Amino acid sequence: MLLEKLKGLNVVIQTVFKTSNKEQADPLKGVLYDVTPVKGEVANIVAISSVPGMSEFKSERKHGVADNTVATIAPRTWESTLDVKRSKVEDDATGQVPAQVKRMVIKSHKHYGALIVAALNLGFTAELSDGKAFFHADRGNLVTGALSATKFGEAYDKLLAMEDGNKEPLNPTPTHLIVGVANRATAEGILNKEHLSGGEANPNYKRVELIVDARIKGKTWALVAANEGVAPLTIAERIKVGGVVAKTDLNSDKAFETDVFSWGIRGRYDASYQDPQFIVAGKGV
């Protein structure tokens, strides 16, 4: 009887996964980051701890802690596991499981963006393979101070003036201003007011598109040129998150020792710094 109940629950979980497995729209994808299929090691991957939604795969699917460092490493493995107690299956008390599966899927789709936002915040301090932070005065992509109309103009000019390694102009066109909630009002005042307080026309009115993302903490802000064919950051994707794997063997050690059955997903990917010439950022206090 238990085996039949497990088979039925597995069908429900697999069905919910398939119907819920639609990629969530992320306003930062295609602007701040893209996804790059990779093989093996990737330079300037940032290993970030405490990112919600998925956990780094360690032995027995335990949460791991990674250092906030940048290195040439292989994309890490991430996992999300849903445990269902044997007693819940036996008592037909699994009514909340479909909602939990759906939530697991949604959180896995948001994980790319969560990694990228964490990498953005670390971009002022974590050193790349050349010994400098991603946002650095030597790269011409750092503005000091809080967001203001003046600082926005400074960032805009810095982005326009970007050059390649041969000192040839790149001529990137700024397209998006990305801020967190703390900078929302300031950013709207810079871009959305047609006239300034004195009645004169606002030169920055609708100059770029505004993205407010609550995942960006504090007063970090970034101006991005998103139409240059390459994003400033990327998700180095070795293995995309796949389907649900069921561990429902009645004779398994886990089922015997803990009275738990599990369903899990996994993928191999990581946030990586890609091109500092198409972004200028600041970090207010």
C-alpha cells in the first residue's frame, strides 16, 4: 500500500514540476547578465556564500559555505531537496507537497539573479584575477559617492568614453539604470521628472530605462549598456537545472534510518564577471 502511495505522490510531484517549470522573468537578465554555456573552468567566477534559493552541493546535500573570492574554478553544483516524512505518505497527509514543489521550482529559477546581485555587491571589493576589483578607478567604471543627478551624469560620460585594450573607442550606449529600493526615489527624480524644480527641462528625462530590484541592498547602483552583445556579468552554466530525481526506495538507508523520502533537483553554474567596459557603478553610504 505504501509503495502505491509513493508512486502516486511521485506522479503528482513530477507533474507539478513540469507545469511549474517555466522560467521566471528576471528584469536583470539580458541587461546586467546573460547565460553562457561553458565547459570546465571559467576565469573570474565569484564564489558567494549565503545566496537564497539553492544551496551548494556538499556530501549528503548539506549546506556548504563558500568564500567571497574570485578565482578560475569550475562552476559549482547547486541543489534543492524536498523531504517528505514517511508518516505523511502513510497518513495521506501530503496535500501541501504540490505547493512546496512549485515553490522549490520558482526559487531555483530565481537563483541565477540572486547570484548575480550578490556578485554585483561584491564587485567593489572582491579582486579579479588581475588583482583589482571589478569596479575600479583603473577600469574607468567606478563612481564614488551616492546616486545623484551629478553622479549619474558622471557615470553616463564614463560609459560613453570606454575604450578597448587598444585605446580605441567602444562607443557603448547607456541603456539602463539599476538601483535597489533605497535609491528608487532618487533614481525616479533623475529620470522620470520632465522638468526640474526651477521649471527648466530635465536633461536626463527618460535618458535610460530604470530598473528597481529589491534584491539590491543598500545604495549600490549601476549604469549599464545592455545592447552591446555582451553583458557585464554572466552565469557560467555547465549544467542547467534538470528534472526532479526521486529517492523513494523503501529499502534505502535513508528511508530506513530517517523515515524520509526525498525529491531533488540540481544544476552546475556560477556567477562570473565578464566585461567591465559596459557598466559603471557606485556605492553610496
